[in-house]
Amino acid sequence: MRLKDKIAVITGASSGIGQATAELFAQEGAKVVAADIDAQRGEKVAAAIRERGGVVSFIYTDISQGVDGKTLAAETMRLHGRIDVLVNSAAVFVLKGLDATCEDWRRSVGVNIIGTALVTRYVVEAMKKGRGGAIVNLASISSFVAQPEFLTYSATKGAILQMTRNMAMDLAAHQIRVNAVCPGTILTPVVETYIEQHGLTLDQLSAAEGGKTLLKRIGQPREVAHAVLFLASDEASYVTGASLLVDGGYTAQ
């Protein structure tokens, strides 16, 4: 088991990549603290992990509220006495161009940038009391390439990429590694909602978006979770400040 007895905090754990990561980490021996704003779904995810023999606790967390990040770190310390891994997966998908309102910007920045920074701040305080740790931030191909009407989302994901480098520099002295995983189009509930809203079928989306990749398909959450697992594990002990693209070769062309 690659994370045996590690204490792992995962935000955005009630669906998509966060859920897949929580499931995989538990399978790999981690004691998972799953955090999300969707308490009903989060509790169901935690119950399913327990049914398969995993160790998991769910904590309601709205990362846009600084006090929630502080509570998340404190409760994890109360439960387990330390934190070894943090996965910052929680995000909102505000897909707007220059038509974005002040509220659109506040929501996007408040969760994706400020929320990520504040959760990391409080978890790092706990990590510093231990023997170091590993942080994995979920960035995106949108950190690298321009996409139509993605201004609000891409701006925050570009920020996550630079935050990852700065965090890696600032935390290296404490033996805390910080890396980013950058997914392409992944079949998550958010993408399924997009399909519905635009009157598309899964086959149509797969052809359109998958066709832009070298592998000619869209990805699955579990495929991203495996990349997160590598960076969180001791196998990546000499990797920090890096960004790992999981995009089927989209950005290689």
C-alpha cells in the first residue's frame, strides 16, 4: 500500500476527481478526511468507502470561508494527531468571458484561489509540527492554454499553478513538497451537467473534446487520481514545484 497509515485531507471529495482520489487513497491505506460543501453526497461517499474497508471521516467544509479551513485542520488533528497529505481538489467552475460580473469573479476567486490558499495555510501549520508532508493542488490544462469563454476559470487555474511553485519554494525548508496535477477534459459531474445544458450526448462531447487529444478520448476521474497518488506518495520524494499534465496529450500538440 502506497499510503499506508498516512493521514490525507482531500477537499472537494464528494464528487469527480476529489471523490476518485478519496476512494483510491483509502484503497492505498490512507486514513482519509474527506471535505466538501455538499454534506449529503459527501457522507454517502464516505459510507461507501467504509463499506469497502477504508478509513474515512467526512467534514463539512466551505473553503471560501477561512474559518472552515481552520476548523478542517483542527478537527483532523483532533482525530488523527497529524496531517501527512493535502489534496486541494475543491473548485467552482464559473465559465465566463469578459461578460463576467463582479459576483462571478468573487465566487471564482473566493473558492479557487483564496479558499485553496487558506486551507493550505492551516494544514501547513499542522504539517510543520510533523515530519513534513505532501500537498497536491488541482490545476488544469486551462493553466496553460486559452479557451473560449473560460476567462474566469482559466485565471484562477493559472494562479493555482503559480501558487504551487511559490508554496514549494516557501515550504521546502519544512520538508513539505507541493506539486500540481493539471487535468484535461475529464468525465466528472460538472462535465455531465455541461453536456445536459448544451443538449449534447456523451458521444458528441467525446468526439469534440477527445478529438483534440492525442489519445482521442476524454479522461476518467480515476486516471487523474492515480497521478495525484504518485505525487502524494513517497515515490515522488524528490519532486516538488512540478506540474503533471493528465490531458491525453492535449497540450503536446
